[in-house]
Amino acid sequence: MRELPTNAPDPEPGDFDAELETISDADLEFVDAGSGVKISIEVLVEGEDAQRLSRIAARRGQKPGEVVAELVRNA
């Protein structure tokens, strides 16, 4: 496997070829287009930021994850 530059802003063609070769069919899940595909993103919020997020969510009557999802949609 070739060494990747640590300052490259984006992957280049072939950067992940070695990793992709290690993937088997058991690692993949095929989904039909339009079947309600979702993506899960884990966001770690700590300390004062977590408290702020909790207060914002409470004021809106939402869960913190709903506030984050709205931020992503509006980005």
C-alpha cells in the first residue's frame, strides 16, 4: 500500500484500492433505490456545548438529535 500525503484535501483515485480489495460480499448491503435509505452519523458533544444543545432542544420541544438534524438540513 502506498503512503498517502497527510496534507491532501481530498482522496485521489486509487487511494483506497488496497482497502477495497479486502471487502467481501458479507461486508456489503445492497439497497434498492428509493427504499427509504438512511445514514447514521454519530456526533459527540461534550461539556458546555452539550448543555447548550440540551437547552435548545428543550425549548423547541425536540430531542437533541432532532436539533442537530435540522442544522444539517439547513447547512
